[in-house]
Amino acid sequence: MSETDDRIAVERIQTGVRMEKRLVKVLKGLAEYHDMSLGDLLEGIVLHAFDNKTPFGRESLRKIEELKKVYHLDLDSAASHRLTETRKARRGQS
């Protein structure tokens, strides 16, 4: 069986989600590291989470820690329900 025989056809849509800036930078860096799109990376993370499985192996976790240092990302899962936008961000200014 060839690799293409295992493919699953899906319909993708464009979405306009808002995320924390440094988190997006780390995700983009990780996607680039794995030579994949940000969308493909996010789909994989979500599908793993839905199955209660970790989406990252040891090497990816090492790369994530490196990228977090580069982009000064000091957030962890404990922060996920405490994030709020600054007034500046809410006005659409960067």
C-alpha cells in the first residue's frame, strides 16, 4: 500500500482565530522546524488532544523549549484560563 492510499480527504476552511502573539511565534517556528504548515501542526495537536495523547515527542519538546526562550514565552497550561487582552491589543494596535 502506498502512502497516498492512506490519505483522508477533508474539506478545510479559513479561520480567523486570535492567539497570544508569542505563542503563535513558537507554533510557527515549530511548524517550520517540521517543514509543515501552521494549520497542519494545529490540526495534529488538536487531534492528539481529542484522543488524550501527547502530540510531541522528545525532540519536538526540546525544540519547543528552545523556541519559548527565543520568543520569551513564559506561559504554561496553568495560564490558559487567565489570559486577557491588553487595552492596546483590543483597539487593534500592535
